[in-house]
Amino acid sequence: MPRMMPLRSAAASALLSALLIAPGLALAAEPAPRVVDALPYAKQLADSGLGREATPALARHVDQLLTRLQLDDQHAAIDRPSDLHALIMLALEIQLLEERGEDGPALRRAALSAAYMLHLMGHAYDTRQTVRTAIDALPDQVPASHRGAFEALVQSVRQMRRVGDRWLAQAVPAALQDDPQSPAVQDQRGLWLLREGHPKRAAEAFALAFRKSEQPRHALNLLDALLAAGERDEAKRLRERLVAAAPALSGALEALERKHADAEATAAWEAAPESRYDDVAGCITQLQRYWRQGRDGAAILLGERLEKERFDVPEVRHALAETWLAMRRLGALQAVLSRAAAEGPLDARLTEARITWAVQMAMPGAPAPVGGVDAGAHLEADLSRLAAEGGERGRL
């Protein structure tokens, strides 16, 4: 990848001091909340004796938790309740160390990572219905003796975005004081700003990260922010440079452009009059857009409307089956397949969907089929039928 001209050091310092935090966030003046006060589960941890741990033991455990949770400066491994427990414990231990007077670049970087992961998890909870539904259901899935702890855990997740954002507003400048052009810090700063609706400020952060690191992921983030900010000409020039320097990035670049095209098309579709629902093909396309955008709630609402009003259209049945399968709404998929089968033999695409559904239902942790039906009752016949007809494998 070609090297970009570095900023002059004086200009870089001036730029950083002016752009550390986007004015629209208006968070820097607010002190970061104490985790033990803001997150009910953190208080339970503190009351259990965590605060009595020796300082060296806390520092070692912070390193262990960061290694476990943080995949890189963009991603975190937070998939289970135990990961939520670990994240809150990490934040609490870092603040305990700070309150004991511990300081230094490593601790400031750990604080930034913890704040970023709180923001990341809180953003996922606020914007992804499937995440929100799964987390909200946790207290009902454990024995009564554990319910109080899980209720505190859920309440804490609901506060994570607010806590993470306020903490980030202090942690980002603190970390940048140690290394004003740190690509990892600038990348996290940019991702935070982008999620909070400040793409131009995010682009500035990603540009600094890319100039320092020349890593493709920072360039992709920069392109993402430029597209979000409507800077099409600059985005086009960057794309051309990236393709010329690294042709292997073409697929990732196309995915980014499709993401922004989806966002624009979705905005236009949602602004259209109610008559938009008369266009079945347009509704199917929008259903697929919602799934690609991760807008699970909107996809479910539109899909259920199509199922209610236009189930007679074969393309609607196909889209519903494939979307519910992609979203792992196995009960909803079962309902579509059962309703279609009640009206006659399934076509090839729905037969493939039923095969995939049967396989998914046999996997560990899959929910029980609605009505206690045998998920594999049609499996052999469906496989034989597709084999005899030549099949259309691979659509799903």
C-alpha cells in the first residue's frame, strides 16, 4: 500500500488538540461515572469482596481479562453471560486501581479498552433487537436463587452505553497524551464517533490511524466514515488508491459501498407513502436490506406483514424462509414451512429450507420444534426428492 504523506508534527498536535472529542457529544465536561455506582452488577461484585484484592493481583487479573475479551482494537469476544460478568469485573478492577493511585500508560490504555467495550456492548443492546431480547430473557432462564444477580446484570447492560460513552470522553484524551498518533487509539476513537453519528470527526481519526499504520482495516474504516459523511469524491479517490494498491480489498470495499447504498435506499423506502407495501418485489428487497443492516426488529415487522398479507406469492415465501433462517428464527421458519406444506408440495427452494431447518433443529442448543413435531420427519424424502430432480443446493 502506498505511503501517505505524514502530518507535520506541529500541525498534528494542533489537529489532535482541536479534534479529540466531537463537540456534539458534549461529554468531556462530565466526569466518568464510578462503575460501582452506575452498574448494579458491579456493586454486587464490590460487595462480594473484590475491592479487598491486593493491587498486584488486580493488575494481573486486568491483563488476563483484556486478553480474554479484546480481540483487537475494533472487536470484543462478548457472547455469553460470563463475558458480560468479565467485562463489568474488568471495568470495576481498573477503576479500583485508579482509585488506589495507580497510573501509567498501560493502565490508561486498559481504561480506554474497557470503556470502548462497554460502549460497544451497550450500542449492540440499544440497536439490535435480537441482542436485546436475548439479554432481557436471561433472568427467566436461571434458578430463582440466581435471578437477582442476573437481573442486576441485565440492568447493567442497559447502562453500558451511557457509562462507556462518558468514560471514553476522558479515556481517549488520556491515552492520546501518551501517544498522540497511536493507530489503535485513533481507531477506537473513530469507531466511537462513527457509531454516535459524527462521521466527519470519525474520518479524521481514521485518517490519522491510517497515516501511522497503513493497515487496510484503518483504510476501510476511513472509507466507511467518508461515505457516511457524504464525502463521495474523497471516498472515490481513496477507493481507487486502495484497489490499485491492494486488489484483494475489492470485496471488502464492495461490501462497504453496499452497506451505504442499503442505508440510502432504506431511508428512501421508509420515507415513501404507505403504497410502498403494494410493491411486493420492493418489500422483499427491503426485507433483505433490513437483514443485511442488522435491523432485526424492522425485518421481523416487515416479514410478518408480508406473511400476513402476501403469503400467496412464492417469492414472499422464499424470502421469508431464507430471512428467518439467516436470523435463526427457527420457530418462525417452521411456521412458514408448515403453512406452505399445508397448501401443497413444497417447491425446491422451500424444500431446501426445510432440510436446513431440520439440520439446525438437530444441533445442540436448538429450541424444541413448536407442537413437538419431528423436525427430521421429512428429511430423507426431501433429500431424495432434490437428488432426483437435480437439486438447487447452495441457495441458502
